[in-house]
Amino acid sequence: MAEGSRRHPQNLQGVLQLAVEAGSASDGPTLHEPLSQERMEFLRGALAEVCKGQMDEVEQMKQCVAVLLRDEGCREREGEGEGGEEDEEDEREAALDYLSDLCENLDNARDLMKMGGLDVCLSRCLCHSEAGIRWRAAQLIASCSQNMPEVQEYLLQQGALRTLLQLIDHDSHPTVRVKALYAVSCLVREQEAGLREFLSHDGFSVLMRGMQSECEKLRTKSAFLLLNLLTSHPEHKDTLLCMGMVQQLVAVLRLPHSSVHEHVLGVLCCLVEESGRGVSDCRDPSLGLEDLLNHKFQDLQGREESQEELEFCERLRAACFRGRPQEDNGMDR
């Protein structure tokens, strides 16, 4: 195909493909030829557009932060009344949503931190009177901090974790509590400094209370985070046992069956592994855990979607009630 009649790509993927083709020309039978002037100019222009797009995103983030910084009630003072105030809240929510989307890009998350956007999120949005702004602020913190140690450390220094734990415990809106828990997870998983601060603020107790919440999503996500942390850091099992965690977890298992039970059983398996104290707590006759596990084991038989829960149940029975005739007869080996 003649150089002048080549159809040029219109996006970054096309640019990269063209570059790959140019770089791999030597794989063929002919020698690699240098890029033509036309192709070089096109690649330069396309890459400049990519860089310009990145700069545009920075400007968009600045505009969103400006919306969040706008004085409360400014439209009402300008004569727009209650409708103007509602519009303000809608604009703030839209700005937070857009920032969360942009900050899935790690470079944007870092840029938002550097321009002071996270400070605005913490100081003006995370404890806002409107629940829609609070939960979106928590979502933004999660988006920025996930897999981003630099941002995680900055947020920890600004005291974000303590505020988020307070929201999980005390906020009246269930979505705020769930989003705050998600943000906490992004700050403490695979983050040693975050875990240390989590422990200093009695984070395990917050998760325990979350598992006892009326909000099923909060119960499930609290149990999942607890299982993740205990799997990664088994050295903290004694702390949980001293808190009476076994008794609390068994109480959750007695609630109507839900997705939280799988994670609760997983946590119990972690607590009894190589722990005489954990096994002893589970064997406490007042808990009735053996009968509860036997009934659960029978109920879960044949449910393909419950296989992992069934495996946890079997592991726990074997670890705590090994050698009892009723267990051996009931096991499907």
C-alpha cells in the first residue's frame, strides 16, 4: 500500500499498533526501513494528543475541586433559593463521581493528591451533612488509594483512617458505612502502616460490630475484610481470641443463612489453626457449635454454590471435634 493511501489509526491503541508494526518490520524477509517523514509526523501528533488528553484530565480535576470548594449556599444567597442549593449538592455529587472515575488512573490519583484535592475531600466532603456527598467522598478515597502506596501514606498522615472507622461505626446511612469500609480496606490491605493504625484504633472491634449490623452488605464486607487480614496476618489471632471473637462469630452463624456465613466460617478456621485457645473456645459447650456445624453441613450438601462454605465447615468440624462418632458417620468422604 502506498504511503499516501495508508489509513491512519484514530486512537492510542491504533498508534501503538502502528509502532509495533514499524518496529517488527525486520521480522519479514526484507530489511527494516526507517519511518517515513509522514509517518513520523503522524506519530508525533498522535502522541501529543494523548499527552494533551492527560493534561485535559488534570484541568478537569481542578474544575471538580473548584466545585467542591464553592461556599455552601452561595446560590441561595444569589437569589436562587432552595432549588439552587439542591443544584449545588447535585454538582458536588457529580464532581465526586467524576473524580472517582478519573482517579482509577493512578497518575490522576497522584495528581489529585498533589493539587490538594484529597485535602478538600477530607475536610469538606467526608463528614458533609448530605449522605450522598459522604459516601462519594469515601468512594473517591478508595479509588485514589487502591494499589497506590504514596497516596495511602498521605491519607494515613492526614487522619483519614480514623474518620472512616468512625463512619463505619456511627453513620446513619448504610451506603456511607459500606463505602467507608471499602476505603478502609484499600488503606490497610497489603499496607503495613495502615494495618498498624487500624489496630491502634481498635479496628477489629469495628469489624466485629459491622458483622452484627442490620445491613447485610456491611456484615458481609466486614467479615470478608476480617478474613483477609487474618489470613495475611495470623499473628493477630490471639488479639481476636482475647476479644471473644469466637463467641461473636458463632452468634452470627445462628442468624438466618446469608453470604456472610462463608467468611465467618473462614475466620473461625483461621482462629483454630495451630491455636489451642481457639479450639478450646470453639469447644465451649455453651456455644453449641458442634451441633450447629453438623446441621449446617447437612443443609449445605449438594449446593454447588456453597462448596467453599461447606469446606470451611468440614475443616472446622475436623479441627475442633475430631474423633467423635457422630462426625465420622456424617462426613462424606
